[in-house]
Amino acid sequence: MRLVRSLLRGGRESSVVSGLLIALSLLLRWTTSWLPGADALMISAALAAGIPIGVKAFAALRVRHVSIDLLVTVAAAGAVAIG
């Protein structure tokens, strides 16, 4: 539960978790032919790094303030959707 709270706040743990997920994804992609697993790990890394930014963006949007966090969240969601 502590890790989840830390990930939502955007501390050092979210960077470490997303970095490890990216490394695992690349290792899986280079050593096996199971690409859906590698893609799932990359999406998980994007979520681990992006959720704290998304929370800040939503909080800013609630007070009708368009911040850089909102723009980054929209851009990252679009990039994940495009593939």
C-alpha cells in the first residue's frame, strides 16, 4: 500500500518502477519473441510514470487551469493510443 501511495505522489519510486519495467520490456523483446508481453510492460511503465502527472493535471483542470501537466498527459495518452 505504501508503494501505491508513493507512485501516486510521483516520488522517486515511480521513476524506479517505470525504469525497471522498461528494462524488463527491452530484455524480453531482445531475448524472446513474445512481443505482446514486452508491449504490456512498456504500457505499464508509461502508466507508472504518467499517473502522478495525470493526478496533478486533473487537479489543475478542476480549477480551470490548463497546465503543462495536462498537456503532457494528453500528449502521452495520444502517443500510447497511436502505438
